[in-house]
Amino acid sequence: MWVSVTLYDKGAACERPGAEAGRVEISGLEGARTAVFTVGLRRSEHDIHRPAALRLRVPGARPGRVTPRAVRAVDWERVLAIATVAATVSTRAAEQLDAGWTRRPRGGSRDFCLLVAAVYALAVARHLPPRHVIAAVWGRGVDTVDNWLAEARRRQILGQDPLSSRHGPRTEPDRRGVIPLPRPPHQPPSSQTTVGTNGATLRDLPDCPDWSFRIEPGAREGNVFVRGWAIQPDITHAGGWRTHLTDKVLAAAPLDDVFARGLAALQGNLYLTTARGVVGEPVRTRGPDHLRQVTDAYLFALAQEQPPLPLICTLWNVSYRTASSWTSKARRAGVLRARYKPLPDRWGRSSRPEGP
């Protein structure tokens, strides 16, 4: 397993929701060695870093690798625990946690008590409140942690610590000065799906108002598939600034709905989305930069064996006549030299050629 941590100070908070305090990248995890996990961090009380956003991607993925079933099969409790320990303590401690990882069976076990005791010792060595660190690592409440510690002491794995309930310095969560926009109570939220250059984003899903999801597309032999999946807080809701990511949140996420809606949006808009990524943000002036963008769109359409003028009309929301005049200007300026040659239909006829 390989772990990398990037933390930001309070004056240089990240603008990405859920990753205001930094991020942890994990790869080579047992059971998911081809996947790369990027966990966004929020700084909570006692200066403990907790997961609040997540991205899963598989480099060089093939169709069928990133599916709802594959996402559910990941041991998310382990991934989030490793990220929390790496950011709060050290990457070496995260590697030790991964090496001794064990799931808690019903009724507890000695191996799990040893794991809790190890995290307890790491927190004490870093002068952090151990109960709160353990609660953050496993995404549980402090009362549950007290039961775990009592069990470890009954098994004589963990000794009595009179300072176990001490509190460290409190810090306020990062809010970056942005005021959330709560929805009126009389206007229930409706699901929204938007397609951009980085994939399809879904928010306001039923029973999941504080989270938004992103489906990242891949293409192979003309087929569109999912090669990445992400979840992050929706900061347009008041709860999006306070929530943290836990394995329970991931287990309750509507993955089937997310993948179905996201993939349907990508299959219908991948051509246009990719074209927008190639062309970039349209410039406002009608000068040389504009002609270069028109040329980029034209050449992209040729590479996809598609008519260029309809694509230009869609990207700039202009008429066919205006798009034709732009390509004519690009030819006179010497920027555009290629020309679209319509393919003949099944009867050997070609469509009307475009203007000069």
C-alpha cells in the first residue's frame, strides 16, 4: 500500500468542498490494488482531520470495472480509517494500521481490541485526545468508543489511563467565509444532473440531500463506461458544511440510481462534453483567439467523422449561417485549412456541401 498526505493551513484552504483541510491519496490497497482513492479532509475539533469527500478511480479501466457492485465491495471503513490516521498521526502509522487491520465481529474480539489499543497509543504519543481520535478513525460516537476501551481493559490489553478523557485545544471547522444557501421549506428539492468536462454531477437525490455525486466517463471502441466515481458534500445545503464521510454514509448511498442517471447523461452528451473540453471557455471577443477556438471545434468534429457546423452552432448557440461565416473568416485568415467532405449515404449521394 502507498499513502500520500497533503495538508493545507487555515490561510490556504482548498476551494473544493469536503477537502478544505487537505487530501490523502491511497493506492495498492488489499482487495482493490488497481484502484486509487483520494480522500478529502476537514479539520474538526481537537485539530483532528476527518474524511469529508472521496474519489475512486481506476487508471486504464475497462468497461465493467467501476460499477455499483464494485463500489460496495470496497472496505470503506478501512479506507477512511487509513486516511484519518495518515492525516492526523502519520503515514507510517497508517501503514501499521493497514497491516494489522481486522473487522470488528459481533461481540468484539481480541484482535480488534489490539487494533484499538494501537490507535490509542498513537494518539497519546501525539498529545491528542485518544477517545476522539478513535471515534474519528472508525466514524463512531465517543460513547461507542468508551465501550470498546472498557472491553480492551477487561481483556487486560489496555491499562487504566486517568487522562483518557482529557480534551485537546478546540478548533472551529473550516467554512472559508461562504454562507450556505438553505432551501425554503415549502420548496422540496428536486434531483439535478449536470454534464461538464469532468463528468456528470448529480445532486439533491432522494434521502441524500447533503451529498453530491460525480460519474467520470471513459470511452473504448465507441462505448461509454464509468472509470471514476466521487462523492462530496453539497455546500448549497446547510448540512453540507457540517457533515463528515463515514462507511455508513457510503453504505446508504443510492449507487444504483447514481450510476444509472450519470451513465445515461454521459451517453447522450459525451460528444458535446468532450468538444467543450477541447475548445475551452468561449472568448468574448471575435478576434484571433475566437477563430482558433472555431478551428479547434471544426478539427475535433472532423476527427470524430461528424459535420463541424452543427457542433459550432451548438457550442456557441448561434445559427448555421453565423457558424458558416466564422469558418469562412478562419479560412481567409489562414487558420483553418481542412474541409469537411460529407460521406455518401447508402444510395451514393452526398449531403449539401457547406459554404465557402
